[in-house]
Amino acid sequence: MGDDDPTKVETVLADGRRMTLSLPPTEAQWAADGVNALRAVPPTHEGRGKEPPALPERPALPLEVALLGFGA
């Protein structure tokens, strides 16, 4: 893991890549412990999930495009 900085955690992924997670200072009570409150969670699966459905063959309507922006 990383150094003793309570706002940052560093780790090395299984494939050798390094990953750093840092949190900005906040007054939020749920984040009072910073990254010290985080814990490792084992993966629930490996590989890719199901392929997403194919896009419709007709052109998208403006409302549909707007809804895609909201993640609908």
C-alpha cells in the first residue's frame, strides 16, 4: 500500500499496474476517516459481462439522445 497519507491509498493490481486513489478534504461525516475507511473487497467475477444490446437501426430521436445523456 501507499505511505501514511490518510487522503491517499496506493496498490498494485494483479497485472502489475499501479493504482492510486485519493480523496479531497471534506466536512462530510461519512467520509471522516478518509481512505482509512476503505477495505479490500475480493472480485465477484472475472472477464467481461454480457454484450450490450445492439443499437437500433433507425436514427435516434433528439429526446432519446437527451435521455442517453442521463444514463436512462
